[in-house]
Amino acid sequence: MKNMQLGYIDMNPNETIKIVLASSSRLFIEGMRRILAGEKEIEIVAEVSNPSDIQKYALELKPQFLFIDNRMLSMNIQKLLSFIGKKAPDVYFIVMNNQNEYLHELDLTNITYVTKEMDSTELIKIIKKGKSLNKTGSGKADKVDDKITRMESKVIELIAQGHSNKEIASRLSISEKTVKAHLTNIFMKLNLENRYQLIVYGAQLKRRVR
């Protein structure tokens, strides 16, 4: 698939959420087009199939989001994202599949992981809600709520990285039932309604407390 620039967006960024899609898979690109086709607030400004062009489009188009398929991930991508993160701190990264070893040590605060199990409705909500992550100002994510325990904080961090309940249970050496209990308590304490809100909260918290 050839790289395709869909054009610069000449409008208020508060009105349109600009996204660059990066994947070597034509199916991934076409699938994302279909998912986002009916969303007037979201505009795909470029599609990138060559890793070497990610930097160009990210810096020239200045999208709110850079959505990267796990097929693009490598040691070179790790260095590239770190560079883009420094040059364009307002670009927020969404990475499909949190299981890639190269990204666990990535020193980025503006990154969210999503898994293949997430449905399109949740993804769209994360994108729309996530545009507020680039805005400064006060908010309840400035620090961890005093009522949140250390274990609950770990659960929030893993949720923000895109881990499933089963994966969280394995990493924390607890049962899935205990993970669900922690999530119930977290939702109540933070006044959140669902998992996608917690993902956004966790990503925002990570960015602000560093």
C-alpha cells in the first residue's frame, strides 16, 4: 500500500480530531477507515505504510493522534516515537496491542494501548474523550485520589496500558475475581462508569504526575 496524504486540515483543532494511521496492513487501514467513516469529529489526515514516513507526517500534519498498528513496532519505532514525543509533545500515541516487548521501556507519557478485544464503539469514545488529554489545567487526574489504594493504582496503570483482566491478574498474582472487585471499587471511588473512561483517566494521570 502506498503512503497517502489526505490533506492538511485548515480548521480549528477543537472542531476536528486529526489522526494519522500507521500500519503495514492494508486490512488494518481499510478497517479503521470504515470504523471512523461516520464520525464527523474525527478526520484521518494521513495513512502511512512505511515506518520511515511516520516522523514526516507526525511533525508536518501535527495530528492529535498517531494510531500505530503493532505490525509497525520495532526497536527503530521505539526510538522514533521517543523523538516525535520530544519534538511534538501534543501528539498522542494510540498503539494497537500492548504485548510488544519494545514498548515496555518506552519513556512516553502520552501513550495509550488498545487491544484487539476492544470494540469500535469503545475506541471511538477513547479518541473523542482523549482529545482533552492534550489540554492543560486542573482536573481530578492531577494526582491519584487519596482513597485509591496502592493495588488499585497498579490496576489503573495496567488498564491504561490495555491489559485484560486475565493479564492483570497474572501480573499482580491475584485472581480475576479480585481484579473485578478492584475495578468495582475504582469505578465507585472515581465516579467512572466504564472501562474506557478508566483508560483515559489512567493515561491522563500518567502524563500529569511525571
